[in-house]
Amino acid sequence: MTFLIVVSPILGFNPSDVDSLLKQVAKQKERIVCNRCDLSAAKLPDIDLSYADLRGANLSRANLRNADLRETDLREASLRDANLSYSILRGAIFCKTILPNGEISNKDC
């Protein structure tokens, strides 16, 4: 599977955070950890982030269409305006998580 990452100062994400995340996804031997990563506006469709630790990550405006986010820890993460169409969110942890519509979810606090 190939992921296209477009780097632009307008997008706002930290390229080293995206690179680190994709290297961990490629290995898939250990739990993916990307705490407080800036992945804002990153293009990550179809990515498998199941069981990942994304506490405090900025995923605002990220394209996570069809992403596998099962059991992903999204405490204090921002998903504002993120595309989560067709994403699997079963068991994902939401606590102080900003949802795509701007609401804050505390369902798992």
C-alpha cells in the first residue's frame, strides 16, 4: 500500500511527525505511538492505525477516509474538520477529544 503525503507550508502538519507515523505503520510490529503529533491536514486515507496511541495528536482537517482506527487512543486529540468517512472507530477512546463538528467528546473519560 502506498501513501501520498503532500508537504506544503499551507497545510500545517509537521513532516517529521508524518514520516515517523508512516515508518511505524510500515513496521506494524509494535503499537504505533504518536503523542502530540501534528498531523493536521495530512493525507492518510486507508491507513491502519488500529490500536495506535494518538493522545493529544492534531488531526484537524486530516483525510482519514476509510482509516482503521479500532481501539485507537484519541484522548485529547483534535479531529476538527477531519474526514472520517467510512473509517472504523469501534473501540476508539474519546476523552476530551475534539470531534470533526467541533464538539468535545468525553464518552470514555
